[in-house]
Amino acid sequence: MSSCNENCSSCGVDCPSRRAPQSFLENLAQGCRVGKVIGIVSGKGGVGKSLVTSLLATAFSKTSHAAILDADITGPSIPKMFGIEERATGTDKGLIPVKSRGGVDMMSINLLLEDPGSPVIWRGPVLAGVVKQFWGEVLWNDVDYMFVDMPPGTGDVPLTVFQSLPVDGLIIVTSPQDLVSMIVSKAVNMANMMNIPILGLVENMSYIQCPDCGKKLYPFGKSHVEETAAEFSLPVLAKLPMDPAIAGACDAGLVETLDTSCLDAAVKAIMLSTRADSKAK
């Protein structure tokens, strides 16, 4: 109707939009294809989402065409971890993702800025719009698995990803602290509201392994991830250690050289994932 104000709660007219749920899914650029889309999320920052995203993309790149959409617009770290310093280019058809040494396609705001150290001081709707552009205006060429590195929390950008991208499943990254239950619950509740399956939890910074005796030390105290996982009936897919070698490889742009076998259970869960309300991509 021409007089529609798009607020169904204040309208009594029985129109088609009122009877059928509205889809906010964005289309890919013409001729592009993306298979499974997996979001890597957390309820807070600094827990290692980008590390888990990078390791998963690296693992899948060994047998498939993997890609990363860096949706953490204000805190991008993916290009740095892969040692990418070049800028993204484009054609009249769209932006061309940058390819890592191991064959992972990626798009990040830091691939577009002249100075990667420049802050991105944008409001939520602008950030959300960039994420939509990274999906619909980038030439994703026959991608089998796309991993979306999400910003922390449950704000505009995560909501945009959940509504605009056909996300097949989520992996929640957390850390072994008392706050874990509250942090995970926020991510779980948002995923449930958006009807997106949660594949499981990955605990980062879980322990330190003594290089001399091999004993595991727990600098953050006893882990609570099993109790939290049981509370929400979710599997624990991995526990990643605090390891200077991991930090050093990421700082040097060599994340693709790291052993990814620690995420084998997560890889299996992703391969078996199917979105609850599966939609064509």
C-alpha cells in the first residue's frame, strides 16, 4: 500500500507483508557462489574470535575453497594475521577479495584503508552497511566455506549479519573465567532469537603447557566451559592453549603455518551443519 509506514504493530490491514515473514537476505553479486556460511561470535572482545576464524579457514583451505568476511569493522585483525599488506582492488562488477598465501579469500576494511592504523569512527548503521557490501558487492568466486569474523556483543553488526547473510551455524568463542556463563548466554540467546544453529563452544586461553614437564597450568583458574556447555546443551569443540608460538605466528602474519588439528571437532561440526530454515545462497 502507498500509505504503508512499515509498522505492522500499528496497522490492521491484512496485506501480504503482514501474512508472510519478510526476508532481509542480501543477494550475492551476479555470478558469485558461497556454500556454507559460519559465524564466529562471542559475547565480549579479546577472547580470540579472529584466531579461531583464521585457523578454521586455514583448515578448510587444505581441501576446499575457504574465505573470510571480516565483519569486525572497527577492530579488524584478519589481514595482519595472514601477513597481507596489499590493498583490495575492484572492477565495474565489484570488489575483488585478496587471497592469502594458502588460498584463503578475504575482505576486510583494512584492505581498503590507505592507512590500516586509521580508526574507523562510524555509527552502527554505516558499519552494518559495510558488512552488507562485503557480502553483496565483493566477487566471491565459488567459495565452499565462508567464515565471518564477528565483532563482539549483540549490536547492529551481528544483527545485520544474522539477517542479511544465510548463516548456517555459529561457533561461540569464550575464555575460562567466571564471566563465561553470562557472556555465552548473550550469544546463545541472540542466536536462538534469530533461529541460527549453534555448533558449539571453543575455549581459548584455556591453559599453559609447561615446556619442561608437559603439565597443564591454568592461569585463569578452573575452567567453567563444560558447565556452561551443559547448561545450554552445547558441545565443547576445542580448548586452545595460551602459547607464545601461536601469538608469535599471528603477529608475524604466519597464522597459516600453525597446526589446526586442535579444531578437528569444530571442522567436523561445520561439515555436518545445516541451517534450521535453510535458504538458497
